[in-house]
Amino acid sequence: MHIFPGRRGLDLTRCNLDMSPMSSFSTPTGHDDVRHGNDHAEMALESLVNTNNMGALYLEANEYADAARYFHRALELSDDTLSSSITRAQHEGLSVSTHIQIPQQLGCKALKTLYIYQRGEYDEGMHTFSEPVRVEASPSLYLDCQSIKVTVLYNLGQLHVWLGEDDEAIEFFYKALELIQQGHLNGEQQTTSCNNKGGVSLIAILHNLGHIQYRGGHYSKAMSTYTSALRVARHRFGTYHIDVASTLNCIGVLYFHMPRAETEKAMGLYLESLAIRRAVLGDEHRDVATTLNNIGRVHYMNGEYDKAMSMYKDALRIRRMVLGSDHLDVAATVYNAGQTYHQQGELNKAMELYEEFLGIARARLGSKHRDVAIMLKCIAQIHHEQNKFEKAMELYTEALVAGREALGDEHPEVASIMNKIGNLYYEEGNFDAALKTYLEGLEVERSVLGEDHPNLTVTLTNIGQIYKHKSEYVLALKHYHEALAIQQKSLGSSHPNVATTLSSIGLLNYQRGHYDCALNVYQEVLCIRRSIFGDDHLDVASTLNSIGLVLFKLSLCEFALDSFMESLRIRQLLLGRDNRDVAIIMYNIATVHFDRGDEDEAMKFYRETLRIEQAALGHDHQDVVLTLQHIGQVYQQQGELTEALEYFEEALCTERKIYGSGSVKVARTLNHIGNIYLQKGSSKEAMRSFTEALRLFRQLGKSDDDLVIAGGDFYGMSLVHPECAPVA
């Protein structure tokens, strides 16, 4: 007997098989004449083969109802043929119960959070054995009948896979597995991959079981199943065989998609699979392209974008050549390459590839498909990053509509799009709309994923951020603590993401004035980050800066300086001496010295801050303004008023460039300049500055009380200095 995989698109009219309704099937019956027993058995076998093959042809033609009728009839015929060929005891020993209990933990209804490839439209090399099997009869009746029964069970499994009914499919694959593993197909124990006479491959059954487990998100079960398949394939065929390569690739996919991806193991398996496939299939085969695409995804996950792009370009070249430009697997690699360009900041190239994917997806999958929604979201995100908010909102809204039509209101992808819309509202400063959108998305995520799913942390922290901006600190802390609890449960207590959320909690307590609490939280963050990264890491430097700020607020200036100086050491070590972040620490150190009355040290650090900021940011930057004003304050404190005026005048000129002449910041600086002139005894110049400041305050709807005159008020000054009365 010879068994060979079916091919899609066969012409049923060319097959000399009975295509009549099921009522026309004839079931062989017992025959009293022994002389005709073998002939009758051969006829029964031929009917069984033809019935299975008709089912396979119907399945290849996507005629699922007819395929089901033929496969189920073939299963009945196999039992009848067995009954007439062997003893009752043998038959009971070999038959598979139709009530096999599948362990509950193997129930494989697909999770709603599946990665894009797991839905089946795109190939990551998991579909090696995805076709129905047809058979040809041979003289060995007993062996053929058993092999054919395994084939029919396998084909019924394939039918339910094609229908998307994984729970039903897995039952039939397990029945086939149990029958083939009973080891009586050839009168002896069978331990290798298939019956030498042509039975269905044990590797094929294991692959399908593993794939169902994978699609359902049951990675450890799938790993065990695929590992068994690899052991069988190597035992049967040796190292360099295509089934070995296919199984290695599948195990690599599993490691890649584990909740905690093991990319190093995945890469090793992909490279081994690639070497075999190139040796057996050549360099231009679609399976080679599939493995290259998978390797690219590992590089992408590891942040190795140049290496990822190299793999994607090779995969895309092969896929376009072999499959044509409008194939879904071409689209998958186009999408991956677009993501890589996006991460590299090459937004125009990313947009071009995203739009190519969108065109293929709409043509092949229709407009109401989840991947159309995903791609609209990606394109919207590019417009978002380019500050084209109106166009971004238009596309996000279109993505949301498509997502809801394809997936319903309660789906993680719908929640993801809502999160993006919330981000856009947030950046526009529309905090109420952002909060409303985030809360709706959170409700969807909780409904679909449960209360403790890691995906909730992004939305919870976004909501916390909104409440922080609204100064609703209690609600902000509530949401950050919820996010923290989920992270600690899913990631453990010593994870970078946990430290990030704790840092946000520390900042909230700092802003509330709860400095002792903030200090405790920041010290916990410091312990986590030092344990993960060591002492010389930028995140450690950032935490030390935060601790320094808290200690300064607690008037523990010596300890604050120690913390700031250690942060400065790390940043200078890792970033060099002329980095903006170095300037931030310099500024904080100068401020501590100024607060302590150590004006010379303060001036030294402020001047160095100004030098770095002007080099790193240019002269027209708000940070430069702040430093100029502080240098001016130091001079003012030292009584060097001319130098103080020089720096405040420069700050005023820069503010007018940045904010315009009618800004409240300009008004406040004018107010301060007026006080310096007043301190110098230059009353006319002081009144001129005060008058301009007051005019701006009134223009901006501020109170006259916003004008601050050191040691007096505007009217009183005109009495003390009558020459200034006309100005007043």
C-alpha cells in the first residue's frame, strides 16, 4: 500500500470514484462461501480506500460536509472490515473507543491573546502536516485495514482543524495516536515514525497534536509533544531529514512564543533547521524563507534591528519569487520589515511597507479582518509620532471600527486600539477624553483577560498618569499599586518593570509631599536596580537623583549631595561630560550648595550646567533660561547686581524667543528684573519693568497681586519716588 499527501485544487471529475450520496454505499456482509472470502475482503478494502479518498478530495475542495460524510462512512467500513478479518478478541484489542477521555488540561480552545501567526493565515513553519491523506490498496489485508483506519482518524482530525474545531480535532488525532502506538499493525511492536508499508506517520500525528496545543496557548504541552516528534524523526531518519528540520523549527517557534521567550534556544533551533533545509531543499525554497523570517523575529525581539532586517530582506526576496507579491506570507514578512524600520525611526520606509501589507490584507482577507485593524493602527501610530494628530485620530477610529467588526467589542486588540486613542488624547492635553478611553479599554481587558493579566499594567499605569496630571494623587496611587501587584505576581519582585512602577509611586509620594514614604520606595527601587544592573547603570543613576531630591526636601543636604554626586559619577562615566543628563545633576548639586549659602560652589556648578546645556540643547532652550536665572540669583545674592541683571536680561530675551512677548514667564522675569533695579536704586528702570510686567499680567487675566515688589507695592513706590508717578 502507498500513502501520499493530498494536493489542493484537484479536479473531482477526473477521479473514477463513486460520488453518489451516502445511501448508495454498500457495506460488505459475511459470506458463507470460504472460497470467496478473500475476494469479498478485497472488495471491502477497495470500498474503504475509495471512501477515504473521496473524503480527502472533498476536503481539498473545501466541501466540508461531504468530506465529513465520507470520512465517517470510511470509519464505519474500517470497523466492519476488521470484524470480518480477525477474531472478535483481536478486534476489541485493536479498536479505539469512540469515548476516549482527553485530559481536561489538554482542552485547546484558542486563547484570545494569540500571536498573529497562530491564527493560521501566516506561515511560521507549523503547518508541515496539514493536508488529508489518500491511500492505495495492497494485498496485505490485515495490515492495510489497520493503517487505513489510522488514516481515516487522522483525516477526520484534519477536517476539524480546517473547520477551526480544535477540541474535536484533537480527539481524532489522539484516537489515531493510540491505535498506531498499540504496535500491532504489522504483527510486531512499532516504535518508529510510520508503518513501513505506508501507515500514517506518527510524526504527522504528533505535529498536529502539538500544533493544536500551541494554538491554544498550551506551550508546555506542545513542547513535550514536539520533543517526542523530534526524537521519533531522528530515530527514523537520522539528522539530515526534512522532518527533523520541520520539527526543530516548530520547537524554536514554541521557545519564541513562551510567556518568557527563550530567544537563545529558539535561535539555535532555527539555525539548525535552516542548515538542514538549505542542504536538502536548496537556498530558494519557501521553507528556507520561513526559517529566515523566524530568525528575523528573534533578532527583532532582541533589539538587533539591522540583523533582523537582513533576515527579512532575504526571506522577502525568496517569498516574492516563489509565492508572488500578493501572497499572505509575503505580507507577513512585509509587516515584520515595516515594524523593524519603525523601530529604527525610518518612518517613511515603515509607512510604505505597512501600506503594502494593508493592500494585500484587504484583498485577501477583506476589510473586516483583525489584521486590517492592526495595520490601520500601525499606520495611525506613525502619523501620531509625526504629530499629525488629526490624521492619526482618523486612522485609529477606522482601526477601532474594523477591530470591533472583526472581533467584537470585547477583545484585547480592541482594547489596544483604545489605548492608542487614549495616548493621543493625552498628548493633545485632553485628559478627560484620555481617561474615559483608558477606562473603557481597561474594562474590555479585564472582561477578556481577567483581573491579573500582565497586559493590564500598561492601561493601569496610563490611567495613573492621567490622575497624576489632574493632581488626583490618591486615585493615581490606587492604579499604580494595582499595576504593581500584577507585575510582582507575573514577573517577581526583582524585575526592571517592577522597579519602574515603584519609581512612579515614589514620584507621586514626592509630589504629595510625603517625603518619608517616597524615600522608602526609592530605596527599594535602588536595591532592585543595583541587584539587576550593578552599580554603574543609568537607571541606578536616575534613582540616586530621585533620592537626592527627596533628601533635599527633608533638609538632609549632606546626604542629598552624596546621592547627587554618585549619580553624577555614573552619568559622566556612561554618557561623557557634555550630556544633558549630566547637566541635570550639575544643576541639582548647584541648587543644594546655593540653599546652604555656599555661593561660590553653587556658581561653579551652575556655570558648568550652562556650558553643557548650551552645547547640548542650544542657546534657545527653556533649561538654559532656568540656569541663566539661577546664575543671576547667585550674583544678586552676592550683591553683584549689574552681573545679575546681565543674566536675567539674557534669560528674558531667550524667553521671548521661546514663548513670545506675551507670556506669563516673560512677565515674571520682567517683575524680577524690576526688583533688581529697585535693589540698585534705579527707580525709573524698576518702574518701567514693573509697568510692563503688570500690563502682561492684566492682559493674561491675572490679578494685580501677581506683581511682587520687594518691600512695598506699586502705589507706595510712586509716593516714595515722586519722579516715577507718571509711569505708575
